[in-house]
Amino acid sequence: AGEKKIIYDLMDQVNGWCSHQKASILVDIFMVTQPKTIVEIGVWGGKSLLPFARYCKRVDKGKVYGIDPW
């Protein structure tokens, strides 16, 4: 829960359409699947990219790529 609070606080500082509930689900998925590379297409303000980046920082491995076609 502490890690999710950190993520929510970070998310609240940027624009985007990712809810805390969605971020919570993403973090849970990351913990189970432990991806080494994460690519998000369509990042706009970065709100939904932050849970990805925070996950990689927490486990000290992995790469996150955010691509915005606009």
C-alpha cells in the first residue's frame, strides 16, 4: 500500500487519464509478471507512464519507453 501511495502522489502532479484504480491494477500485474521492458504508446502527460517507471525503479531493473505519436 505504501508503494501505491507514492505512485498516486506522483500521478497527481501530472496530466493524463489514468485513475488510481487503474494504476493499482497495473502495479499488481507488474508484480506478478515482472516485465523487463514496458512500452506505452500514447502517453500525453505521462500519468499512466508513472506506475510503469516507479515499478522499474522499485525492483531496480527494466526499461520503460513512452511513445506519443502526436
